[in-house]
Amino acid sequence: MSNSSSLKSTIAVSLTNYLDAGAIVAGASGLTLWQNYLGLSEVHLGWLNFISANCLGAAIGAIIGGFLADKYGRKFIFTYNLLVYMLGVLTIMLSVNFPMLLCGFLITGISVGVGVPASWTYISESSENNNRGRNICISQMSWGIGPMVILLLGMFFAPGGYLFGWVESIAHAVGGADMEEPAVNAFSSRLVFLSLFIVAFIAWNLQRQLQESAEFTKGQESGEKKPGLIDNIKVLFSNSIAVKTVCFLATIYLTWNLVASVMGFFQPHIYETAGGVTNEQANWMNFIQWAIIVSVTFCTSKLIDKTSHKGIYVFGLLAALCAWLVIVTIGVNGPAGLWAFAILWGIQGGASPQIFYALWGSELFPAKFRAGAQGFMFFVVRGLSALWGLLFTYIYGENGEGFTIAAYCMIALLLISLVVGIIGAPNTRGRALDDITKERYGENY
């Protein structure tokens, strides 16, 4: 595949990341509005996070989607998956009670999980050896642009926003002139999810036109039997190298993601409760942070195929640790602490372990169970993140009184990710996927 062709396919597939992060941030930016509209408690919010694209929903989808991509092809996922995403987003848009909202978050989350391992695998398999890292970074930039756009829409549509008068007019036209204020305010979040529905429709039309991955096609032409779910799990765990790789990648991604998943869903809410800022101010801070993430990811894309992966990895984790050290030294009760945290967390996001998890996860496994291995790891990571999200709401408290304790937990997790990453970082830069596979697994894979 030519450089321009791989770039086009990368952009089309990267819309999956836009929709993944967009779904998480769309829920987060309107969390307080839904809370006021439906009378939800912090525990209710924890359950929304638990089954969403941030955690359990994505976990369930990933283990299904990874093995489906290995059995039926990457294109199979691109042809059907975003139809499920649109159904989930539509359910959220029409929600009038907590169970309906919960169901919408779950469906959307499952679709996100199904798409992630297939998209990362397809990007790597369709990239040239000297730009695989760049293309993964482009995918990650989409993961940052999604929240930027969603937050901007959230701020414009939210109470007090530039377009809220327009939102009120539509809300009263749909719900009647006597529509209560909390319901009108929540309508702004419905419109944000409508934007995701539109992007998902566009992405579905682009992705279903993609050609199948050459790596997958080669395996089918060789007469290999299509593996079943159980077969793939057996193959994955019967190989000692594959097991060690799963342990390494799951560890660096899990320990980082336990922190990032909480911030992705609860960050605006934390800014409002622990930081004492308004919903609009919290969303502006989050928007600027995502702009920093996109900018730093762009810089990373220029370096990742030319310099040490380990060096970039360490840089990102050190920035993450500094962000949380700000919490325990300065705190978030004033603008200095809030802004220092937002900027540092933005910097780490542009060189985060998620970039290397996506890159190494697609490099360190054979094509026959590449997507399935990523799906299994994503299942473990997002599933445990779901449990952590529930626990976090109890540690955090109703008004952020336990935030400092939570910060120390975050620092410990990030330290683990840093140390394990330094020890186990592979040297795969610029090498062909086939060469990496033969070196690690021999000729039979």
C-alpha cells in the first residue's frame, strides 16, 4: 500500500477513535446536566461510567470485536459496527429516565469496544514500516480532536453558552412551552450526541468502502482455517511469548488507563466539585487540555519513527506523574493548581502509553490472533477500569473531599506503568511485521 493510500485509510479508520473519545467526553461534559435533570446521585454517575465506552461496555465489545476481526476480517467490523454505535447514541438522545440512559451508554460502549482492536490492527497492517508509528499517532490525534469538538459544542450548547438560546427554542418546540429548566438544560447534551450520530454515519460510509487488510487476506489465501473464539484463546495462551506479551502490554496500559479513564469521564465534574469552577469554565479548561494533547501528539508523530520509543514513553509518564504531584502539593482549589494540572495532563496525553499500547499491541502478535489479543487485553483493561470507576466515586466522595487520597492512588499506578514500560519496551521501530513475528514466534506463525 502506498504512503498516500495508507494515510487515507488511516484517517478513515481513525474516526473510530474520534467516536470512542467523543462518546466518553460527550457523557462527561453533560454529566452534571443529566444529574440535575434525572436526579442522579454520585453512585448513579459511577454506574454510567461503569457500563460506558469508558469501561465495561467497551470491554465487552473489545473481546467480541477482536476475535470477530481475526475470524471474519477487519472489513467485517467496519461494515456493521457503527450501525450499533448509531443505535446507542440515538438511545441516549431520546433518554427520559436513568435505565434508558444507562442502556444507551452500554450499547455505545460495546460498539466502541468492537471497533478499537480492528482499527488499530488495520492501521498497522496497512502502514509502511517507516510510518507505522506516525499512522498510530494520527489515530491518536483523532482520539484528541473528538473531545475538542465535543467540548466546544458542549460549551456553545450548555446553559449560558453562545447557542443556548437556540437550544432552548428547539427544546421548547419538542417538549412544550412548560418544559422544566433541568430538562431544557439536558437538551443541550442531546444535541451533542446528535453530532456524534452524524459523524458515525459519515464514518460508516467511509469505512465500509475500505479494502480488506493485506495481512488478513494473505492468511485466508494460504488456506488457513478460520479460528473460532475458543480456538483463538487457546492459541493465545498456549504460547509462552504471547502470554508474556499480554502481561507486559496489559500492565502498562491498565495502570495508566485506570487513571486516564477516571479523568476522561469525571474530569469536568471534578473541576466543578473539587475545583469550584462552573460547568462552562470546566469545559473550557478541558477543551484547552485536549488541544494540548492533539498538539503534542502531532509532535510525537514526527518523532516516533525516528527516535527511541522508550524515551518518548518515559517523557509521557513523567509528565503524568508531575500532573498528579501538583494535586498533592498545590491542590486544585485555586486556578494555579487547576491550570498546572490541566497543562501537564495534556502534555502526557500526547505521548501516553495508549499510543505505545496500540503500536506494540499490533506489532508483537502474529496476524492470526493479532486483533483477538488486543481485544482480550482491552477487555481486561476496560473491565477493571469499570470497577475502579465505581470505587473511585466512593473514594472521591460527594463533593471531592477524598480527592487527595485518590491522587496518591493515581501516582502509584502511574509509577507502575513507568517502571514496567522501561523494563519491557521492545525494539521494533522501522521493522516489518512479518520480521517481528518470525523473530518472536518462528516460521509457523
